[in-house]
Amino acid sequence: MNDQELNQLHAAASAIAALQPSQFCFSALVQNGIVPKPDAERLLRQTVQANKTGGPGNQAAADLLAIFLDQVTKFQPPTRQ
């Protein structure tokens, strides 16, 4: 593996390592009602749209964020009694 391939591998690994805990934290905020679901969906939609207009890395991020947006959209908060 050459230096460029190692740098690309490191960049991808770093992005994955940062994205997954961020998704867990964001999900916990929504699930616990700290961030209202409509606000979370709006924020994610804006983030997806902003990244779609960027370079290849941004566009790939938009695709991943769109998957996460779909998961948040499907989430049904428990009913309170």
C-alpha cells in the first residue's frame, strides 16, 4: 500500500470513527426528548442539502447522513402516560 492509499484509508477510518459516536449521541438526544424529533429532522435535512453541493467527500457524507435521517424519521418516541 502506498502513502496515498494509506492516507485515504486513514481519512476514511477517522471519518467512520467520528460519525458513529456522533450518531449515537444525536439519537440519544432525540430518544430522550432533549432534541425534539421535528428539529432533529430539520437539522439533518439541512445538513444533507448543504453537503450535496460539495465535493465528492461531502456528497458521500450527504448519502450517509440521508440514511441517518431516514432512521430518525422512522423513530417513534414512546407515548407518555
